[in-house]
Amino acid sequence: MEPLYQQTHKQVHEVQSHMGRLETADKQSLHLENEIQASIDQIFSQLERLEILSSKEPPNKRQNAKLRVDQLKYDVQHLQTALRNFQHRRYAREQQERQREELLSRTFTTNGTQKKILDIANMLGLSNTVMRLIEKRAFQDKYFMIGGMLFTCVVMFLVVQYLT
């Protein structure tokens, strides 16, 4: 049992060092993740054999052997959880990058619509000065609309105050 325990313990420490490298590796992270997962799976199978062997130990050594195996199992479960957390963070990061690229590749409709309107107006023969006047008017109309909305709110407030 002791050589298998030592070998498993050594593998656990190797996986821990690989986990440290995993945080810094970018392009090779998927390959390293697969290696770590394979090592963890192998460690779990060795732990099953160690559990069987620890139950066959003499009674005076059995409890200590089971305790050591349980500690290794606990460490490996934490490594498995850390690997899953890393994979989840990597997946979320990749998804954010895809969404960012998608947003950057979109053309926003206001700019596109304004350009289409200008193209149509040029086809109709409107001059640049007329186009500037139209844009200025649209800008002024926005302020009239906001002013009208504020005036309506004030009137509604005064009516409510008067009636109550």
C-alpha cells in the first residue's frame, strides 16, 4: 500500500503544480486541462485501490491508512473543483469575447439610416445646405419635444395639486 500511496501523493502534487501553470497558460490551456483531467481520473482510480488496500491493513494501522487515503481524496476533490472553476471562467471569458466581437462588428442603425437618407436626398438633387438645414431642424425639434414633455408634466402636477 505504501508505494501506491507515495505515487498517488506525488501525482497530486504534480497536478497542483500543473494547476498553477494553467492560470498563466493561454493557448495551451485546453491541452493542459485535458492532461490535468486525465491525471485526476487516474488518481481517483488509484484512490479506489488504496481504499481496498487500506481495509486489508492490520487493525492497528487501518485507521491511519484510511485517514491518509481520505485526505488524498479530499485534496483531489478540491483539485477537481478548481479545474471546473477554471473551465467555467475560461468559457465565460470566451463567451464575453465572442459577444464583444459581435457587438463591434454590428453597424448601428442610426448611423446607417442617416447615411441612407443623405444618399436618397442627394439622388433627389437636394443641396448640402438644404441637408444641413434639415439636420438642424431635426436637432431643434428634439428640444421642442423635450420642452413640451416637461410643460405637460408641470401642468399635470399643477392639476393634481389643485384637485387634491
